[in-house]
Amino acid sequence: MKKRILVVDDWESIRETFALILTEANYEVLSASDGEEAINILAKDSGFDLVITDGRMPKKRGEELIKYIKLAHPHIKTIFVSSDDGVDALINGADVVFSKINMSFPELVETAKKFAPP
């Protein structure tokens, strides 16, 4: 059974790119356009191994999503990817913080493999 990843970002192109890369790495990938949509998905289906989220999004920010995940679904690992500094994400329990400016796709895949080996 494939490991499952939820990708959360308000930019469709980023969601699609992450989904493509992670699908090629043998993951099942679903996506959400903001933190509120992600919470609704997780409330119905908590069977995800990893959530990769942006910070700045409408409705609910990534930091709020991470806080929810750590309280309601502590088994799910989280990666915060944003142009923000990520301090609030770390305070709320993010397992890893990446800068969108410096992050590479191979680095993202390797980190996903560390938390949810395919």
C-alpha cells in the first residue's frame, strides 16, 4: 500500500508540481488549496502519513493547520514550505521547515522518504 501525502498550497501550479514529483516517487498524493480545506479532508480521512503545507494561504494559514494536525492527528508528520521564516510553524509543531527560495525538489522527496518511506 502506498504512503499518502496531502499537499496544501493556494498556488495550483505548486500543488500540481509537488503532486507530480511525489507521485513519481511512488506516493499517493491528494491536495487542498488552503488550510481550511485540508482540515475538512483530514476530518473525514486521517489516513495520511505526511502533510506538506504552505504558510500564507486564505482562510487558514499553514501554521494553524500544523497546530490542528498535531492536536487531532499526532501520527501525521508535517513539512512546512514557505517564503516566511517558519518560526511559528516550528512553534506549532512542524517536523521540518523549508524555504521556498532555497528548497530543491530532490530535498523535498528525500525528506518525505525519511518521514514516510514509500
